[in-house]
Amino acid sequence: MNCIASQPQGGCANMEYLGATQASSYLVGPHQGPHCPPALPTLGNMKTSNGRANDTFPAPAPTRKSMTVLPWRPSTYYQSAKVNPCTALTRSMPDPASCRTQLTELDSLKVPPVFAAARNALYTRFTCNDWIASNQGNYIASDRVRGGAERLRLNTVRLVHEKDEQTKKSQAEVGKRLGERLGDINFWKTELNHEIDLMITETNALNEAKRILERNLAESENPLHISQECLYNREKRQSIDLVHDKPEKELIREVDMIKRCQERMRNTIDRSNVQLGLNRAAQHELERDSGDKFIAENLDTTNHQLKNTSRGIAYHDGVHRIDNTISVPETWAKYSNDNIQRSQCERNASKSIRLEIESVINTCNNEMWNQWNAVNTALSHRIQETTDARNKIQFHLSKTLQEIYEMEKNIELLKKAIQDKQQPMQVAQTRLDVRLRRPNMELTRDAVQNRLVEEVDELTDTVDHLQHRLREAENALQALLRTKGALEHDLSIKNNTLFIDREKCLAMRKTFPMAPRMVAVS
């Protein structure tokens, strides 16, 4: 065992100090075959040549390896050992190794080691038996130590191969698991991207449907404005024509119906805005999840491509003790599945909103169109009634004018007749006045006197009757004139009503001020 401290000749030439860092090369031979002897031969069985023992066992081909080039072996894990031998390499006192060689009478004598010639010939340190026993002990210890070293070496080679195979197997299993993980990530990322595309399409469709609904809501102001304008114009009707007729009822119903439709449209638009917010939130979750999976896929792809010869590998002490995971595979898959299911629910709700938008647009358009036609029909009927009434008024007015003309002629006739009775009355009264001047007995009530009196009475009655008839004719003429004024006033009212209903109301309602728009629902 002296080769621990020095390098003598023999097999200890390549050995190093005990406890020192293994920086030198070592020899590893191939495995022995089945025909090789199981143990090294003993020293006694070895042949000698020229007085020197030779090992006839062929030495294996050495394979040089260096322990210092391994990247996984940090230098700080090892330190130099201190050797404290219990037996000195050289003895300072000539103490015999065997009790048989001790000389009791010379025990007190101590020969200094410096002067070797001072040793007494009678004082012997070792005997031949001690020398042979020492050699045999060294041979046996050498065989035992070399056998243990060979077993350790073979076990070390086997252990190294086993650990290499285990390391390769573990690394292959990790690579397989990484490949499976990449497949799972790619599957869910594909599902998420597909759902994102569907959600984007649905959001765009809902935006388009909302835009059409908003446009319909804005355009519904046109028929509402026309209906209110018609009501305002019909308030300009005069006198008796200010009647709560069917067109006015239909116009009021139209205004109420348009306002109800606008309220439904506004409510639907508000719900669409809320649904769009939910769609964007679901899309944001999908995009965030997809982005996280994209990053994770890139990282795991990089890990999957790493090899023992890859660049960038290094030690990261303590990294295996760091556990910052927040999910397990079940919760990880459930998170993506929940995001997809949420997106699907929001897409279904968005599709329902689009169906509702289509229903609201169609229903409101149909209702407003039907009410528009109902108002136009009522206005047309009312215009026809007003036209008939105006025609009848014109007919009666023309008759009244004719009657006024005839009555004026009758009054002129009566006046002329009364004037014509003045001369006969004057003649009759003159005759009576002349006959009053008859003398004495000539004042006789004869037939002439009686007839003259009767004639005056008749003329008086005739004048009175004609004057009475004249007053009646004048009264009738006044009544005719008043009727004429009433008919003319009513005729102007009817003309004004016709102008309002036909020129102002019905003229602006010839075309429906809304274009029918449909929402495409797939």
C-alpha cells in the first residue's frame, strides 16, 4: 500500500493519492468473455522469468477517459483528503517486529537510525520467517485488493452502462411525453382557433344585423315625421271639418305603433350591445388561451428538440424543487373546454339575438307598412267623402244662386206691381174726391159710389197683399243670401280640407319612406 504516497514500479504507476480529485486518466477494458477465468490467478501459480513474476493474462485494450471533462461533475462537490498513516514509513527505533527476535538483555539499547553500522550483529530486527510471512501477507493483500478493485471496476462499468441506459430511457420517455403534450396542446389550440374564427364571424354578423336594425330605427323617423306632419296639417281644417274622423284615428294609431316599434328596436339594440360585449369577452378569453397555448407549444417544442449535444443547455441548481404550477392536466383541459363551451353558448345567444333582430325588423316593417296603407286608405275614403260633399255643396250653391236670381226678379216684379197700383188708386180716390163735391141731393150712394169704394178697398187690399208678399220675398231673398254665404263658406272649408288631405297629406304618403332590409341568418 506504499503506492498511495509514492509511485514505485509496477501496477501502481498510474495511481493517484488517496482522496485527490480524479483528474488523471484511467483504463477501462472490455468485459471478460464466458471462457475467461472468474478471478485473477494467485501469486504462487504465476510463472517466473529471469527471477521476475509475469502476468500471462492478456491486458485489455485501454480506453482512455477523463473524469474532468464531464459537464455534470462540479468541482466543488469534492475536496482533498488528508492521509494520516498509523504506521511510519521508516522506523526511528530498531524495534523488532516479532517477539521471537527480541533480546531481553539488550532491550534498553537503542541504536540511532542514522548510524546503520552501529547495529549489533547479535541484535536482529526480523527473521526469515518474518520476511517470508511479510511477503506472503503482501501477496495475499495484493490479491485481495486487486480482486476488490477489479470487482469494483466491473461493477462500476456495469453501473455506468445501466445508468446510461436508464438515462436514455428516461430521456426518451420525457421526449415521448413532450410529444404527447405537444399533440394535446396542438389539438386544443386548433379547437380554440376554430372557435375564435366562428366567434369572429358571429360577431361580425351580429354587428351587421345591429347596423341594419339601427338604420331601420333611424329610417322609422321618416314615417313618424310624416304621420305627425299629417296630424299637424289636419289641425288646420276649419269649422265643421275639424272632425275626429277615421284618418285621424288611423294617424294617431300609426304614431303610437311607430313609437312602439322604435322602442322594441331600441331594446333589441341594447341587448345586441350587451351580447356583443359578451362575445368580445368570450373571444378575449379564447385568444388569451390560444396565445398561452402558442407560447407553451413553442417552449415545449424547444424542449422536445433539445439533445445532449444541443447548445444552450446548462445547470440550473434547484430548479427541480420549484413548483409554480397552477393546474393539472384535467383542470388544464377543462379550462379550455369551458372557454369553448362559453363561446358556443355566447354564439348561440348571439344567433338568437340575430333571429330576434330579423323578427323585429320584419314585424315592425310589416306593421308600419300595413298601418301606412290603412292611413292612406282612410285618407282616400275621406277625400272621396269630402269631394262628394263639396260637389253637393256646389250643386246646392248653384241652385241657391239661381233661386236668388229668380227671387230678385220676383221682388222687382212685386215692386213694379205695387207701383202699378198707385195710378189706379189715385184715379179711384180722385173720382171719390170729385164725387164729394156733388151738391145737395146729388150726394147719392149710388152704384158708382159703391163700386169706387170697393175699387179703393180692393186696390188697398191688393197693395197690402203685394207689399206683404214683397216682404216675404225679401225675407226669402235674405235667407237665400245667407244660405249662399253658408254654402260658399262650407265650400271653402271643403276645398281647404281637400287641399290638406289630398295635396299635403296624401301627396307626401305616396311612397313608403323606408326600404325593406333583411338580416341574413345562417
